[in-house]
Amino acid sequence: MMMKYVDEFRDPELIRKTSEEIHRLVDPNYHYRFMEVCGGHTFSIFRFGLQNLLPENIELVHGPGCPVCVLPMGRMDDGLSIARHPDVIFTAFGDVMRVPGQEGTPLELRARGFDIRMIYSPLDALKIAIDHPEQQVVLFAIGFETTAPSTALTLIRARDLNLSNFSVFSNHVLILPAIRAILDSPDMHIDGLIGPGHVSAVIGARPYEFIAKNYGKPVVISGFEPLDLLQSILMLVKQMREGRSEVENQYNRVVPWEGNIPALRAMNEVFEVRPFFEWRGLGIISESALKLRPEFAQWDAEVRFQVKGVSIADPKATKCGDVLKGVLKPHQCKFFGKECTPEHPVGALMVSSEGACAAYYHHVYLRQAVSE
Amino acid sequence: VKTLADNDCSTCGDVAVPVRVIEVHGNEDVVEERLGICATAVTHFVPDVKVNEILLVHMGVAFGQKLGVRL
């Protein structure tokens, strides 16, 4: 059975031809720097060894698109302070369960007896709240615009059910302010952007137009398979070769130009933009995250539990910010593979499998270590 | 290859999975991914879902429709 979604985008012959086309079209005297914004793209690049299929003068810079990685430790501590309340059932997605706060991860807290449960969907947390009316159920919500609509839908249902024992601790962030912050960074030079795939299925392609117009950088929204990414890189190279800076949609089998209007409407009904939010590795970025609107205050865990808003600096010796901005490669941080590993992450980018350091560790560093 | 979600981070939307609609029940429909695993997906964000239609689902919620994809 041929599956268009995966198999055709892993076809070795098509991949070889696309790689050859990229080699043929690049300017050998220019060093290209393309940023893949999305952690899923970073993961695919390392997993499939795509850098090896590119000319040496195309450098892929790994961007900030892993929501778990950019979550500051202070937010984790805030969330875990809620989890310590005696009548609270604290729910979180699987990836969050191993993100360390100052006093451990959610998994470690659960081992100490706190009621912390892993969920697959925000709606699972709502069901737990319905099933346990005597307890407060808190959803630790996280993610970019792909997951925010699901949280919004969950909150709309909580409101419609007039559910009083459910609340959300929102850590939802927005991709465009992060991209803008990176492009504005004085030590950053990027020639083009590989735009996120499934975030764009929600927000559409149009919001990226400011990057092409105001910054003169080409953007290609990409899928996650090897051929998707190579084709996107080829499209970026072609745009540069032809002197164009446009938003193009390589992933048009999934991403509509206008996004998903009902999902955007639900987000807008429930959330408003925070004036500023701290990103691990990048610092404070204005208007880059979502909080619940006042109309949803009774389901806002920050209000209900009077969360303090702890701010904890990242370990200074780690170079997460430099890796996020593409100034350093993961292995150039002196903590990489020593104090900082996926089992014991020190820096943000080692936390999730889609963090640049964790992906590099699993798919390059370990393979090299084994082959040596 | 087992599924698109192999080894990836579920928090990020990158691991959204294409599924086929098996049964339509208002806003919560039964869907099947390509290995035959069935689940319920909320279809609040995708209007007028029909049986056999392919949707993109993440965390139990469909947000992609009219995909140029077959399973």
C-alpha cells in the first residue's frame, strides 16, 4: 500500500534528485543560513541526516519552535506549586512530565505522592474534572497555535458546563513574535526561513508576509518528511537565486493559506495576548504568549491559585540562547553530552526530543560515539 | 514506519496525524489512523465532516480538513 503522506515523501530517488538540484542551483561562493523554526523540523533534519544531503555552504540553524524547550523554569515551578495543593489533580502532557523545575519534574513529584496525571488531550482533563467534582483539576496547557485551539475549546466546554472545579494554567506561546525577536537580534544573520507546518495549518500562511515584506527574507512553509524539507530548501534557494522574497507554501496538502478560521475564532474568544512573556534561552519577548481573557477568569489557574510568577535565570554556563539563535551548534556548548544529557537536562534544548540539543544528541552524537 | 508520531514530541503540533472518518456523531466522530487504530476525535473546528473524509488530528482534536493526502 503506497501512502502519499509518508512513503512518497521518503522516496530515495526523488530525494536524490532534489538534493542534486539544490547542489546545482546554489551559489558556491555564498554561505546560506536557513532557520527551521519548528522543533519538528529540527527533529526530522537530524533523524534523517538531511544536512548530509545538502551542499556544505547551506547551514541549517535550529530555531525556537519547541514549546517545551522554551518554557522557563519559573513557569514550571509556578505550575508545580499548584500541583502541591492537597485537593488538586494536576494534569499535563507527556512531554511536560519530565521538564525539571527547581525541585524536580512532575514525574518526580508524582513519585512523592502528589496527584499528577499524564493526559493525551486537554479534553481528558475536563473529563477528569467531571468525574471528580470534589477535587480541583488543573490543566498545565502548553504549546504554540497548534495546541492553543484545543485548550480554548476545552475552556469553552468548561464554561458551557459551568464546571467550577476545572482551571487552566496557560503557557501557550505565539510563533510570530519569536521569529520577529530573532530577526531583530543584532547577532543574527538568516537568509530564509523554513516555516512551521502544523502551526500554519491553524494560522495560515498569510501572517508570515511581514517577514518577506519588512525583512526581505523568503519563507517556505514545510512539511516534516525528508522530501518536504529538501523541497522547501530548494524553494528557498530558488527564491534567493531569482532575487525574490515571498511566502511560499510547500505543505499545501495540509496548510490552507487562510488557516483554520473556527480554530482562530475559538482562540480569540478565550485568550488575549500577554504584554510580555519570558522564553527560556531567548529572554522576555513582548506580546508573545496567551493568557485567559477576564471573562474566563474563574477557569484561570493563575487567578484561582494566586500564582506568584517566579522568575529563575537559566544556568549561565549553558548556551541555549546562542544555540537557539544559531550562533552555536549544540555540541559547541561545553555542557553538551556531559552534565547536560536528555536523561539529566541542564539547558532548555535538551528537555524535549524536539529540542535542538536532544535531537542532535540522539541522532548525531550517539551515532558518532557508537561508530567510534 | 509505524506512525507519524514515532518518537516525536506530542506537545508540539508537528505530530498531528492524518485519520479517516469512520463514523460521524455530531462533534465527536470515530476516526481510524492508517494502522487501523480507532479513536474519537473532536471535530468542532472542521465543518460538515463526512464518512471516509481524511482529517488531521492532534491531541484528539481535528484541525485540518480537505487535505491532499490519502492513507
